[in-house]
Amino acid sequence: MGESGRRRGDELDALKYGLELGYPMIDTAEMYGEGVAEEIVGEAIKGRAKPYIVSKVYPHNATRSGTVAACERSLRRMGLEKIDLYLLHWRGGARLEETFEAFHRLREQGKIADFGVSNFDRGDMEDAARLDKGLTGSNQVLYCLSRRGPEFDLLPLMRKKSIPLMAYSPLDQGRLLTKPALKKLADGVGCTPAQLALAWVMAQPGVVTIPKSSTRDRVKENLGALDVKLTPEITAELDRAFPPPKGKQTLEML
């Protein structure tokens, strides 16, 4: 969101509608619209009970001092005193030690409640664990029916360490919705392909998901995924149509 001024009104309306329906969390980042998405979030939550807010710092801003400054800009844009979960958007640029030091400083100052990472593969997570034993917030990665690579080694490690995986692009940016196998199974279940794909992600232990929803119709449709009941038979059919990985795969990014 935040990348087209013409869509700002619809995006703001979708966020407000989601909050009215009871969505508990909003995910954003300083990268989205170069801060405009955070401004839209701030406008949407103004005067309301605050949902759980996740935001992310650019890697090139993630130095010891740069992380603190970026967080303070995000707080101002959203009109907040505290971000619930603050993530390093991906690894690169600054040294991880510096970023974690800044995260700790921000937490001590009450500007963030917890911290985590995004787009970290297993090796990155092991590096993070060696550098900082307090990393429990989350690792936000690309994970969906059509991109199941994290299941081989990353997700098992995170489950062992009780670190939630936050699955972004759970519909593979809409590509999943064109898959005939998914549509056929969804018809049989009595839901939409999007709802079935989301229900599958949410059924995975230790996984939460953050589908992008910029229209009221999609916001309402996505919420309906909570009512989808996955039987062992449907799960097996989904595994046949979208097989789990048989070996290590490089972590994908979108």
C-alpha cells in the first residue's frame, strides 16, 4: 500500500473496515510507499483501540544509530509511542550486531515491544541466535501452498526455538488463485480458492499470515478463511497438488 495516491482512499477504507471486523494486526514497513503506507496506517488507527502493529526497517538504515532514527520516523508517521514488533526487512548493509544492539536500545526505551527479522533462511537464523539469544519475535518469510521451501529446514528450526513464522504473500501475489487444482478443491469445500489457501497456511503449527487486503471485498473474503474446516482428506489432496519440498531450497523473496 501507499504506492499510488489514487488508491489511498480505497486503501484507507479497507484498513478501517478490517479493524471494524476485528482484524487484530496490521503489517507495514518504511519501505512501502517510502513511508506513505505507515501514514495510511496511522490515519486508519487514529482514535481507535490500537491493533498489534508490525513494521520493518530497511537494511541500509539498520546501523546502530540508523535503526533508532528509522524507528522514530515510523512512530511519527503512525502517530504511535510504541511499535509492537519491529523487524529487519532483510539481511544486508549493516552488521547484524549493530541492528540487534539498536533493537535492544529501542526496547529498553519503550519504543518497541519486541523485535525480529524478515527473509532470514536457516543459516541466517542460526547466525542471529549466536548473536542474540533474545530473538523470539518472528521471522517473516514468503510461504504459501506454491512456495513450501521453508518446511524443509527453516520452519522446523523456528518451531524448535518457539519463533513464529509470519507468512507473507500467502496467495503468491494472486498466482495461486489461477490454479485449477485449488479452485476444484475449494468448490468441494464450499469456499473460495483464497479462503482455502489461507486456511491451509493458518493450519500450519507456529505460522501466522498477513494477506494484503486493499479492498473491502477482499478484506471480508479473507476473514472467511477462519471458518474453513480442513479435513485430512482435503489436506492430502492439497499435498498432492502442491507437494512439500524433498530437499533444501533457497529461501525465496518477493
